[in-house]
Amino acid sequence: MTTTLPHWDMTPLFPSLESEEFNLALKQLGERIEDLQSLYDKLGVRAGEKQELTETLVAAVEEVIEAGNALSEDMRTVGSFIGSFVAVNSKDALAQAKYSEFQIKLVPAGKLAKRFNAWVGSLDVEKLIETSPLARDHAFSLRKAAKAAQHLMSEAEEDLYSELTPSGSTAWGRLHSNISSRLLVSVEGKPEKLPMAAVRGLAHDPDPGVRRAAYDAELAAWESVEVPMAAALNSIKADSNTVNARRGWADSLGAALFNNNIDKTSLDAMQQAVVESFPDFRRYLKAKAKLLGKPALAWYDLFAPVGTGDGRKWTWDRATDFIVEQFGTYSPKMQAMGARAFTEQWIDAEPREGKADGAFCMGVRKDESRVMMNYSDSFDSVQTLAHELGHAYHNVNLSDRTPMQRTTPMALAETASIFCQAIIVQAGLVQASEQESLTILESELQNACQVVVDIHSRFLFEKAVFDGRAKRELSVGELKGLMLDAQRETYGDGLDPNALHPYMWAVKGHYYGATYYNWPYTFGLLFSTGLYAQYTEDPEKFKAGYDALLSSTGMEDAASLTARFGFDIAAPEFWRSSLDILRGRIDQFEKLVS
């Protein structure tokens, strides 16, 4: 690369982790949590018998809502500041210490969140919403809290689980992150050991020998840490199974559906359409194998670049200029956000030792975000950058909402990110030569294949792990076998069955945190594909409602929000219509290959 890739600037929040300003904020955060606990004790915020709604009780609810929102703002800023250091350098001992201190400070806040839900469950929520304008503004959150109250253990049990979480599931998740971010890998032909993020980036290298060498080295590296990774995964899934059963959920999927504001019927409809699409994605994979001159596509060729010339090379400067320009075709507001992200150094793009793999966006305060990614000179990285900036645009639209109003489930959190990604892809196709079109179209299908086919393999794997872990601990060999079974079921004859990836369960940090952190990506892709189709049909009409939808993603369930644009997510037909758009692109790709 000819350009030095940027690191993000966190100093607008606090000067440093050692600064007086930050340490004061951390201290005050603990004090505010104690103040909220005192308020809860004074007002009797906890589980109890059904209560008659009085003026005093309404006033108490309003006071608790306002205090909780204020505390959440502080938690977000302090937490994102500490997390930013851990994400880009797992060897930062001070950051790790501060992060541990922060998590311990949050334990009482977690207890209070459960007490709030239990308390709301004892109220006449509908009468409260009718009586109080503030409650009406937070109606969805209050109704959801009342439902959550039906899935709570006793207060003592919930308190104990909150206290054990930092040394339990959270600690296992951190172990995965710390191990994977510190892995240094020897790749044949490379003079120095490389961090895992950089090794995985070699999957985009135009040289097939480099791709194969990186794949072999990656598998060997994961094998060297398979035992602690398997221990972490087993422990996290056992934790989830146990607590969800004690809370009265039929399974961990039920809890995940509730948290994402989606019903099982809608998930089943989406997955039915997804499975129906697998033969089409296999057509794409076979066409790519033909283009690469191979009888079958191996795992290490999934991300191989196609096309020729400079169209395959996207430097950082080229990518940033292109994104800002194309965001401007949608609206000045989106363009201004994109330009601000680059000028104010919101983005950490350089792959380096100690930095986590993958990419994410986090809101830090008001309309301000930070993006972490590992950039390579590929159009796939341009898509990733646009995707994460889409999250930042979503945060801009949520900035006037209170924390309770902007708590967006992951399925809906992917809406703006994938929409912004679609803007960039379509603009790239319009401006491209035939060879560049092949490159960009393949990059889009490569991403869609990951989100539709690979994500479903991850779902199948995770479900199998949950089911198996309910009986006993699963061995490394069993985890590898389940992963390969899931890949064979989804990719089918689209990939060489002898060159799959048995360690994807170690690669993806998603397995080591929230449960079923997979299918919401598919939801986001297909919902946003449908939205983008409407945008192209009538841009001005679409714009009139889109930002309002983004600002409401924490205030309605998925079915209600999608219905605003005429979508019925409980019907397979909606999902098929979005997949039909992707099928059309596969047809186009096959023609270009021919």
C-alpha cells in the first residue's frame, strides 16, 4: 500500500486512559450507578404484586426512566472509549485493566436493569402509557420490559448471575478475542510472522499460491489454539443454555428472537426462502471456479479477486473519495456524515498485531461514531467500509432519541449498513468497464453468498452446538465435524468438499458473545435489498420515510417497521423477492463469465 492507513482518534472523548478527565468520568460513573440503586430502593423498583396506577407511581416511573437514560449515555461514552483501546491492541495491559474495572462497575447496573423489568411487569403498562407522555414516548420499551419480566429468575438469582458474568461468559469471550488477536502466523513465502487479521486478508490476494499458503497457515494456527477455543465455546453455550432454561425460555433461539423483536414465523419464512436459493448461489460458485480455471472452488478461493487491471485495486484514498461522492447522490446529510468520519478520524483501518479481526461500528456519543476494520486494497474492503459507515449514519438518525428509544436489535441494526453498501456497489457498477463490472459484481455476490449461504451454515452449526451442549461438553473433533457438516449442507457441490474450513467456529467471535449472532445479518441483507429496490423506483418518496424508519428501529418491532414499506416479513414471498434480485445478479455474472 502506498497510503498509510488511519488510526482512529479517541482524544475528543478523553485525552487518554491515564488522564484525570477519564479517571474522573470512570469514578463518577460508579457513583451514578450507586445513585440509581438508591433511587430504586427508595421507590421500590423491583418485582412485586400488581399495583394500582397512582399519580405518585406515574411520577416514580418517569423519574426512573429519565435517570436510567442519563446513566446509559455515560456508560456508552466511557465504555466505547475503553473498548477502543482493547479492540486495536489486546496487549495493552492498562486498557485490559480498565476494561475489567469497567465491567465490574457495570454489574450493579445489570442488576438494576432486571429489577426495572420486573417492576414494569407489576404495572398496568397500557394505562401508564395512556396517562404519561414520557411513558408514551417509551411505549415499546415498556411493553417489552413487561414481557421480559415473564422470563426472569428471582431477584437473588438474577443478581448472582450478574455478578458471575464478568468471570463467566464475558471472560470466555475476552479469552477468544485475546487469543485470536495475538496469534502470529508463519505463512510460506512471507519473511515475517503475520497477525491473524493480515493472514485472513491474504484470501483476497490475486496469487492462488499465496491464498493457499495463507489458508494452510491459518488452519495450522487455529489448530495450535483449538483447546482453549473449544473450552471457551463450550462454556459460553452451557452458560446460555442454563440461564435461558431457568428464565423459562424453551431454548436459546427463543430468547434471541425476543431480543431481536422478531417472531419465529418470520424467521422460518426467511430461512425457507434462503434454503431455496442455495442452488442459485452454487451456480455463482461454479461460475467463479470456471473463471479461475478450476474444476471446483476451494475455500481458499472464495475471496479470490477476479477481473484484470486497476479495477481490482482500491487504495484507501480512492475508496474514501468514492464513498463520500456516492453518499452525496443519496443526500447531503449522508455525504456530510461520510466526510466527517474521515476528517475527524473516526476510522481505524490498519491491520496490525494485537488488533481484532473483522470490522464494527460503535456509537460513542450523540451523533458521533467510531469504525474499526482491517483494510486491504480490494473492493470487498470498500464495501465493508461503506457498510460500517452505514451504521454510523444510522447512529446519526438515532442521535435525537433517548437510550431506551434507540436500543436497536441487531436484525434492524443492519438496515442502514447494507443499504449504504448497496449504494456503493451500484455506483461502482454504473461507472465500471466490463472488466471492472466483473470485479465489482463478483465482490457483491461474494458478500451476498457469505450473508445468505455461510451465515446459514453458522446458524446450523450454532443450533447443533446448543443441542449437543445440553447433553455434555463437545470435543474439538466434534466441533470441527459439526462445522464441516453445516458447510456441506449449505454450500453443497458449490465448493470442493475436501477443501472446507473446519475451524470457522474459532474464527468468528460472534459465537463467543450474544446467542445466534448470525441470521440477523441475512435479515438485514434481504430487508435492505428490498428497500433499495423501492429507492430506485421512487427515490424522493423513499427518502421521505427512510430516515424516520432508521430513527424508530428501537421503538417498534420488526414486522411493524417493515410494514411501513409494504413488506410482510412473515411471508416467504417477501424474502423470495429480495433473493430474486440476487438471482438476477448471478445470471448477469454467469453471462459475463461466459
